[in-house]
Amino acid sequence: MSGVRVLVGTRKGAFVLNSDGKRERWDVSGPHFAGWEIYHVKGSPADPDRLFASQCSGWFGQLIQRSDDGGRTWEPVGNRFSYDGEPGTHQWYDGTPHPWEFARVWHLEPSLGDPDTVYAGVEDAGLFRSADGGQSWQELPGLRCHDSGPSWQPGAGGMCLHTILEDPSAPGRMFAAISAAGAFRSDDAGQSWRPVNRGLHSEGIPDSDAEVGHCVHRIAMHPARPQVLYMQKHWDVMRSDDSGESWHEVSGNLPTDFGFPIDVHAHEPDTVYVVPITSDSLHYPPEGKLRVYRSRAGGDDWEALTTGLPQEHCYVNVLRDAMAVDSLDDCGVYFGTTGGQVYASADAGDSWAPIVRDLPAVLSVEVQTLS
Amino acid sequence: MIRVVLPAHLRTLTQAGGEVELEVAGQVTQRSVLDALEARYPVLRGTIRGHDGGPRRAFVRFFACEQDLSHEQPDAPLPAAVATGAEPYLIVGAMAGG
């Protein structure tokens, strides 16, 4: 019997939502780590029972939790994230040099093939790797130590490394994205990196076509066609057809091209989802209508998906890590809001229903498809 | 026996009660108490102060005997009432809210 497990990180704990393949009735467990901010929870593709969670607090710092039974029980693992060598400085908001300081783990990306290997994207931007199931963490310093590092500046939410993608077709190829430095690519398993931002245009930076400095919000890839990347930038929805070497805009007929998450249908590499948000000063949907937009053409031509979503008086946001898809035959799409709703669609976005309505603000949503 | 009171969020990590009793060898200082606490509960490493006895986290305070000891030297002796267990050593999350 197939099923899905939705992993939800919120401002006040983690929740695990389970359903069978019909995705009509849900069992809700949580809050796990009650009262703590859970930036991200994600399962290992190599062992679905193994989950990792980033647990943090402005008071008490960072912990990493691991479950080996699908989220029923958890144990804390290593929480020491030390930058490799002398960390140096990046630019602060006022342009002055600011020492690199670890703040929190934004994103955990378990390896595609090894349940003991997991990557962590942190603020201030850095990439860490554990090869022992999270017990110890080592920085992959080639990214932070890129020549452009001293010029990176934080976005409004902090200088976070929020996206980590492994290319399943090219061993050693990885992508990472940082607000507000941009997208980077490695072809040697994270040892060395180069910016891949050609074609991005950002009016909020002094040189709008600069090699680095772009506020990338999220990058998505379909595993069957990994050379194609989709990006939700601060403004603009972008697409690359050559593994990030160049990008072109595919915002098309979207009502606004500002937003945070972007994801791809599990079985249709040309079907892409975004959630347009009014602007960087109004972090809520246009006209108070919560609409997911779907393109079946790889961008440019978008349709609004509204059935089951509030179409008046809705002023929530959907954060960058808060959308995911399952891989059942009828692809399920899920997203969480800052208002505490987690919406699910069992028909690729045609219709939606809330799984839960009143969680704390949702920071992240991930989905596991279980057999 | 030293009595240490933990804030609520750290109790969820230790799964201990609100007050923890510790044996501390040698002089009773903030450093030796925290060393003993972290040895008993390794999950607390990095949550109260930096790893390897690093600085106190900014929003954590240390109180005892109606005094704020947060800015005292970590190797200064704690009050005798704490060293004898008559008074607890309080680890406090700074108040914030809205």
C-alpha cells in the first residue's frame, strides 16, 4: 500500500502528516520539539525512515535531530558547525566588512545515495557535509572561500544558503543558492564552485547583471532532466537549459513574478509550480487571493490554480522551502503558509484542500512517497 | 550537590525535570557547573555557551542568590549557598515577547 508522509517545519515545532495513497485522510503528529523553530525536515532518498531536522532558537542556538523510524522518535546528533580555517568577512548591510558568523541551518539535503551523508546549508552562507548520519559536520569551504565571498551581502532574512541540489546524472555536480549572492555550481562534489548567474538581471543591486549579488530565492530540478533548472528569483522566474550556464526569464503572464518557492511535477519535467506574491514590500498574494500558478510548458504560459484555495481576504506568505511534490501516479502537490495552513492537491494542482489549518507559521514542507 | 534550574526549552532537550542535581569536583564556579551539566547532558553543548566552554550565548542569563552572575568571570567561585546546594543556580532564557 503506497502512502505519503509530509514533513512540516514551523516556527514552533515539527509536524508529521501521514496518509495513504488516496491522500484524503491524514494522521497528524506533533508538535515535535515544541516551541523551537524547525527550519527544515527532510528524509533520506536512500532510507525513507531516516529523517533529519534543523531545530533552532534565538536563545539556545542550533540542534540537529535525526529519526530512524520515520519521525516517531528522534535523537539529537551533532550541532557543531565550525567554518574551516579563518572565516574572514563578507559585506554587512551597510557595506562594511562583517565576520562570517554561524547563525542557523536553513536547509538539510540528504544525499541521493547514502543515508549517512547529508548536506547542510547554513547562515552565514556556508555548505557543510556529514558522512556519519549527522554526528559530525565538516565545511566544504570552496564555496564560502570563492573569490567573490567578501562581496556577498545578506538578504533581508539573513545570508542563507537555502538550496542544495545534486545532479543525479552527473556524479559530483551540485548546485547551491544563496540569498543574496546567487547560484553556484560545483562539478567536483563540492570542493570548488563557480557562480552560474549569467542572464539574471536584478535592479536592486548596483550592477544589475553582476556575476554575483542576485537574490535567488529557490532553484528546482526534475531528476529525469537535470540540465534544466527553474529559479524563483526575488523578482523574475527564470529557466536554464544548460545546467546553469545561462538563464532566461519565463515569468510570462504571471500576475507578479515575485515569490519564494518553485517546484516541478514528479512525472512531467515541463510542469512547474510557483506561488506569486505581490512584491518584496507586500509579502502576501495579489488581491488577497491565494493562487498557485502552473505552467505545463516549462514557463512563460501560466494558469492560475484556485479551486479549494481562499480567493478573498488571504494575506499569508509561502516561504521558499514550503512547497513539495509526491511521486504517486497522480502527482500530489503540497505547500504551507505563514498562516499555518498546509494545502494538498492530489491531482497535480487542479484542486486543493487543507490538511491542517492552524499550525504555527510554516517554514518548510517536504514530502516522502512511501511504498 | 549543586542544584541547577533549566529553562523550559532546555528541559525538553534533557527530558529531565526543572531542577537538576550535579556533583561538581573541586571549586564550584560557573565553568565547573556548566562542564558538569554538559557532561551529564551532552545535548546541551552549544545551547548555553559556545562549544568547548565558549562564551555565554547572548540571550542566556545566569542567576543565583538574587544576583545576576551573567557577567562574572567563569572561573570565579559561586556563592557558598550555591556550592552547598542551599540555593539553586538558575539558567534563564532572557525574557522577550510581544
